[in-house]
Amino acid sequence: MAAVVALFGQEQPPVRILKGELIEWQVRGLAGELAVRSEDHRVTRCRVLPASHLMRAGIRIHPHGVRIGDAVEIIGDFREGENRCSVQTLYIRQGEFRRLPPSPANGFRLPLYARSYLDTLWLRGSLTYSGVVSAVDDKHLTVRVRGQGERSFTIRSDTMFSDMGRLVEPSGLPVYTRVFVRASRSHDGSLEALHVAWGEILRPGR
């Protein structure tokens, strides 16, 4: 499993997921820098901004609550280069990071985490749709999908909404926004939205 996971396709979009061990934390106040070492021992440096979200156990925390040695998963903007990013959201996982030894001769390597928070965030649900929002309220989302017409999705209590990789409230989704929807079928065959994403994360060419 790659340490840096591209979101929504094979191209390298500006926003990606970085997983690893926090080895440097030089943040004063609400801004500074960090360094993360991935399972393949690659070091990536990222800027922490006042707008960066720092999360532990689903709760936003102050930078003082971050510790060197924490196992982290970062949604970062990599416009500055392959090994440089700006932190949008940093999730601290429970337990210690398990750095793996070099791959054996057969090339097989166990995954870093059996199941990570961001794995469930981006990968759950087997159906994907891309289109323009035509209607949205507290319970339903309607998306106009090219070549398929309008698709209606039930909004669940655990449906996640993200703008450029950052989790936001459903009220932050305007009509006529182009979105990516990961969904599943309910027991009665209707579509349920599991994750709705929008922003530049959907436009890797920019």
C-alpha cells in the first residue's frame, strides 16, 4: 500500500492522503512545520497553517495535543512538490505507528493498517457518481449525472461531506456544485450517499 494515496483516480491531484509516523513537530501557536516518515521510510515535510484541522478521536484539538511519535493520516495539498505539502486535516490514530522492515525478496508487504480512518472515509461504498447538484436538503441529495439524468441519494446520519478534502457540514454544499459521490444500495435498493466531495480535489489538471 502506498504511503501517499491519490484521491479519485490515477492522476496525481493536488490533494492526497499521507500516512506515517510524526517525527518532527515544530509548531508555535497555530502554525509551523511537521515531518512524517512513511512505512517505506520516506520523509515528507508539511506546513501547518492556522486553518489546518487537527483531529484526535473525532475531536478537533489544539496543536499542543500533538506528539512526536503519533501515527498520523494527513489530507494534504501537494502543489509544492512530491515531498512537500500543506496540511488541510491531520488525524491522529490510536496506538503506535508500526514501521515495516524492507520488503522481502518476494515483494510482499503487509498493509500498514488493517483499517484506517481515511480508508473508511474514502473507500467505503462500491458505487461512484460524478455530476452537478440540482437539489439538496437534510435528507436527500439530487445530482444530475451526465448520460444518466438525475440520481437521488438518501443522506444518512453518518454521510460525510468534504470540500477540498476537509470535512464540512452538509449546509456547506451549494446547488450547482460539481461533486463526487460514493454510495451504496440500501436493503430496498435505493441509493445512500456515504461520502460527498467537491472542490479542486475533483480537478487534478488545475
